[in-house]
Amino acid sequence: MWIGMAITSIKTTFIIHLIGAPTIFGILAFIYHRKLGHIKPLYASIIFTGFVILMDAGLVALFIEKSFDMFRNSIGTWIPFALIFLSTYIVGKAVRKAGE
């Protein structure tokens, strides 16, 4: 996000983030469920999303931003978290169903 804000407007950065985050994690979920898939899609989605939340809170907010204000912005954090969860869950279910 901070790179996007440095080179473009905040609005464009948010749009890229809203599209890019769930797309990237959907691809990761596809690879995971296709190659390994040891964990059910729901649990994998919780783990993927939890990892992102922990990284945002523990690394970005604490050390880079030095503030937790980013969590007040739903477009910058909460909606992408929800979309990451949904994309990883839907992809996981689809891969599992296709493999039956």
C-alpha cells in the first residue's frame, strides 16, 4: 500500500489493493489446494487471512506505520481481509470439488 500511495493517488491505490489482494491470495489458494490441500478450505482461508491480519498488525502497523490507524479504514483493511477470506475459500472449494 505504501508503495502505491507514493506513486499514485490513494483512491487508485485502494482500488488496486481491493483487486490485487484477493486475486493474489486466490492464486496462492489454488496452488496450495492443488499441490497440498491437507487443510479444508474453511480452515485454510482462516489461516491465510489470519496471516495477513497478523502481518498488517505486527509488521506494517507496528513497525512501518507506527500506528494502528490503518485499521480504522475499512476500504484499506477490513474489506480486503474479507475478500482475501472469500477468494481463498471459494477457490479452495472449487479445487476440492474439481478433484472429486
